[in-house]
Amino acid sequence: MTQSRHPRPRTLLSRDAGSASLELVLLAPVLVLGLLLVVWCGRLAEARGAVTLAAGQAARAGSMAAHARMAPVAQAAARATLRLNDSPCAALGVSADVQVSSEPGGSAVSVTVGCTSRVDGLGPFASRHATARARSPIDHYRVA
């Protein structure tokens, strides 16, 4: 007696075979773009944090220096802070301004730091510019 082989009836599961791999192929570019966006946003946040830190450190260093050297010391401190923290800045701009006032607490050093972030390996995303400003009152009891 021979057994006859009948094809199995098609079920709902057999019609969906291979659909997961098709969905993965279609979603892969979206997932890669999402990952690039996350990395890009992280770079921007890193640049903003580095610029804010550099502006604050520069204003404080400038306020502690001798009056004639306040602006150059502040600019050097901003550049040194960014360099020591391995900043993501490709282009950097630092300006320092000394405001002298006869009122108590009115004299201060203001520093503005601007940074254009690098976009190494993130071709489709443009670089962004981050700016931070800090102000520190001049310490009248400074050493210099």
C-alpha cells in the first residue's frame, strides 16, 4: 500500500514567511538615520557644554588678572579650557570685554566664546555654531 502525499493546506503562518526580513530591509535606512541624528545631537550638546565651561572659566580668570592683562588672560583661558577638554570645535572665536564702574560690584569681565562644531563622519548633517557668554565681577582683592 502506497501512501499518497498530499500538500499541506496553506495556513496564515505560511503566507507570512519572510515578512520579518522584508520589514528589516525596509526599516534599516530609517534606523541608521535615527542613529546618526542621535550622534549629531550628542555632538551639539557636547559643543554647547564645552563653550559654556570655557566662557565661565575665562571670565573668572580674567577677573583675577591685573587690570591691563584681563582681556588677554581671559582669551587665553578660554582657548586653554577648550583645548584641555578636547573640544569638538573646528572654528573658535573668543572676545573679552572689561567694564569698569565706580559703583561697588559694577566692574566686571565679560567673555563671549563661539564655537563651530566638527562633523567628522556625519556628512549629511551640517555643522552648528554654539555661543556662550559669561560675566564675572572683578575681584578687588586679587593678587595681581
